[in-house]
Amino acid sequence: MNGSMALKRIAAAFAVCVALSGCSRIQEGSGAGDSGAGGGETLVTVNSKPVTAGQFKRDIALLPSYARTEFAGAEGGKRFLDEIVGRELLYQAAIEKGLDRDSEYLGALESFRKAQLASMFIEREIKSSMPVTEADVKKYYDENKAGFVAPPKIHAAHILVKSEQEARQVSAMLKGGASFEKLAAEKSIDDSSKEQGGDLGTFPRGSLVPAFEEAAFALAAGSVSAPVKTEFGWHVIKVVEKMPEEQVSVEKVSDFIKTRLEEERRRQGYDDLVKRLKQAAKISNVNDALLKSITEGAQPMKPGSAGHP
């Protein structure tokens, strides 16, 4: 197994641990702690506890996409089932040790239960405020057209050499009629572009080394620059093509706009929901001194101590 594959397997194993751990907590928090939760036919029985097809499908669906690919196909399914069996054995061993009554576990379970219920409540309460229509997208696009303008671009090539003297020699040879592409192949020290005649591809303004970019964007299409110095050496630049800035069509950015509007509405819906709940609630006895002592790492003063009533 090469290094890349090993890293993928490690990442997938970690994702399995996280997903199965979270799944166990959901089951336990809902009072369905046995492995048979999820329904469907039994895939395997672990010490009399069934693992069902429904549980298998649910658990694998919790994995991020990169981890699911590691468990694709029949062989992958067997490996994932083995992970579930291992998790179930660890769960049963923990129960035998009485860890389900441990105060640390109970505290963590309560925190998870609160977070899970709050998350479900938020999703269901604000879901109706999230739909974004095509008209919404078009309106946002029209109001923010300036933000959807592609910067000017150039298609450039270069010949990179070590010294100014070499660069001037290259310039002189080009003025004498030499082929830019052949000189790039013969003299450029940029191995990534020399075999392509020095071709660097297309770049938007703002993505190149400043000195190189300033010289390149000042040239007309088809022109060649005087020698230009950068941290990489001396360049002789040829601009193959210049493309002005252009307005990006709404069709090309509609998905981006829709996602942005949905996120904005979700945030606004959350803020409105919490504000409404706070207005209806009775919140009192906020202990600012205690909060300050906790956040600043100081010891809270005890009642009756100096400076405290």
C-alpha cells in the first residue's frame, strides 16, 4: 500500500469512528441502545444482539463522501460491517464495566442530547424561511452586478534565464527574427514551461508576481517585453492574447447566489428564532462576577470575603 492509499485508509477509519460514535449516542439518547435499532433483516448477531440492514444503511450514510468510497462494493461492505461489529463489542464491554452510569459519560450524553434536540428544532423551525426562487437569484444578481465581473486576463509565455546579460541576449535574438518557442526550449531554465515554448497559460490580473504582471499587462497582444527581473530570475515575456474584464452571466453564478442567500436566510432565521424565544423567556440571576472569573481564569470571591458583601 502506497503512502497516499494509507492516508486515505486512516482518514476513512477516523471518519468511521466519528460517525459510529455519534450514531451510538443518538441511539442511547433516544432510548434505543441495542444494536437492532434501525429495522430490517439481521446482518449479523453479536453476543445475541442483532445488527440490522437498517442500521448498516444509516451508519454508512453518516460517513463523509470520501470515507464512503473506501467502503464501496461487496468487499467494502464487509469491511464496514466489521467496523460496526467492533464498535458493538466495545459498546457491550463498556456496559459490562458500568460506564453507562459514569458521571462523565452521563454529562457528555446530556450535552449531546441538548445539542441534537436544539439542532433539530432550529432546522424544523426555520426551514420554511429558506427557499430561494429564481426571482430572488436574479434580483440579487442585478443589485450586485459589480461583484460578478471577471478581471482581465492574459495568455502569456516567457523565457526565464539567470542573468540580465542572458536576458538581453535573448531579446536581441528575438528582435533578429528568432523563434520565441525555440529559444524558450533551448535557453529557459523554467522546466515546467520550456517544452511548451515557454507557454504559461492564462492568468487573471492579481495572480502573478507583481513585476511580471505589471510588465505583461502593459504589453499589447503579440508583443515581447524588455527583460524583467523577479525573485525567480530574468524574464522575457510574450503576451499571446489579452482578454478584457467581462460581466459573468447570472446563469454561471446562480448556484453560488442561491447558496449564499440560503445561508443568509438561515442565519437570519436563527437570529429571529433565538430573539423570539428570549423575549418569551424569563432570564434572570446573571452572575457577571462569576462569568468574569471563569473567562479570565481568576478565582471567584467567596461570600463574606474582603470586598464582597
